[in-house]
Amino acid sequence: MARISLGAIFIYAGATKFGDPLAFADSIASFKIVPNALVSLLALGIPPFETICGSLLVIGLWRQVAALGALVAIVTFTVALLSALARGLVVDCGCFGSGLVSVTRMRLDLVRDLAIVMIAALVYADSGTTRA
Amino acid sequence: MAFAAAREFGHQLASLCLLAALSLACGLVLNRFRSAPLPLLYRTPEQRLERQLSELVKNPPFRITLEETIGLGDFQRAVADRRTLVLDARPSPFYEEGHVPGALNLSRENFARDFRRLQTVLRHAKERPIVVYCSGGSCHDSKLVAGALLSLGFTSVKVFTGGWEEWKNAGLTVSRHP
């Protein structure tokens, strides 16, 4: 159940970013972590990565790698968000499409992302014990 | 056992890298077929605006018509009217040497830079009457700046075609940049 839920979350996350790659690129750039030369590549590569990992999780194929991909992705977003909060930046995570920008929203996004990290870690650990 | 686990993890990471590369390839291919592809060289919103403004003032889609040009008498009344925003489209060194009292410098030459500098004023001027002038005579900068402003949604923009030359020759008050 957790695997399928995690997969659905990542399919949704990827799908919301496909529609407006420029907005997602602006979100990535606003964190001021990645050089501008890499922003477009990330904006174009992350949505399919999320969608593919999510689909593999839902279908149940290549479970461990898909779960690891989801875990790496969500940990990266969480660390980036923590870094932005620590530096006093007010940014839109862009995790599930673009939205309002505020510190409160960032904190809520952080709580949400930490919950997803835990689910992803559990799914990864579980997929190791019940190999597809 | 630890070695086997590490090797297994290594295989997973390698598979993940392959997945990431495949994802990037998919993203690049999909981007190719978009109606508005994301440029591979990312530009920040500020850089994009600067570029758009520079392109806009070179060839504005909206053009000033004869009805939107005014003579010296109307221009004097506009300058005296506090509601009117008067803009000087000449390069900044000429503006600093002398300009119509109360005029702000929105040069054609550095339109993007000046537009960003005057953002706060311009944001509240969408409904205000605006008059643009430049040197006068054969100078087209005022019409290009006025056309750009119309394209940006400003509703009442006129051009004083006589320009700085006519204002000075009439012996009217001049201001200098402090």
C-alpha cells in the first residue's frame, strides 16, 4: 500500500511539472544552489524521473531502484528546502507545481517532504526484503 | 555479507544513474516538441525581462499615430499638469545636461535598464497620461519608447514631436540632473 501511494505521489509530482517547465526552472534557480548552466537540464530531467520512478513503484517493477530513486529525489528536495530556510530565502519549492510563496508555505512543504522521506525510506527498506 | 550488500547497493546506484540519464533524454526529446521549448541556457526572470524590453523597444508592435502626437502648447499644459508623467527618451548624458522640469529619463538606448529603475513609478502610471519626447526633429526615439509603453499596456501615451530642441528654443525652463 505504501509503495503504491508513494508511486502515485511521484507520478502526480512529475505530471504537475510537465505543464510548465519554465516555472519549474525558475523554482530551481530561486534556491540559488545549482549554477544556471544546469537549471534547464534539471527542469527537463526531474519530471520524467519522478514519473518513471512513480510508475515503476505502482506497477511493482524494479522496485528497489525505483524506491531508491524516489528516496534520493525527496531527500534532495528536503535538503534544498532546509538550506533555503536556513539562508532566509523565500522560495516556491515547485514540488507539486507552482504556488504561493511564503515562509509558512515553505515550512508546510518541509513537513510534507519529511513525511514522504519516511515513506520512501520504508518502501526502500521493504523492497529490499521482498525483492521483485 | 557487508561486501555483498555494498556491491548490491552499487548496482542499484548504477541502475539509478541509468534511469536518470534516460529521464533526461526523455525530457530533452519532449522539450523539442513543445510549442514553447525551454531554452537549454537558462535565463533568470530578470534577464528574460531585460531581453524582452530591449527587443520590444527596437520594434514595438504598437505604433504612435498622428493623433497621438502633440505640439508645444499642449506639451506645456501637460508638463504643468501634475497627473501627467513626462518621459525623456534621450540617452542619459543628454538628459543630465538638461531636461524638461519633472521629466524622468526612460531612454530608448537603455530602455530595459531605465524601465527597471522606474518600475515603481511606472507600475502606478498605467492609467496616467504619459508624454514622451526626445531631441526633436528627425529623432524617432520618443515614438519607439511610446510604442513600447503602449505594447506594455499603458493606455494614454502621446509624443511631443518638437522635442527638447523646440522646448529650449522657446526659452522655457530647463532642469539639470543634480
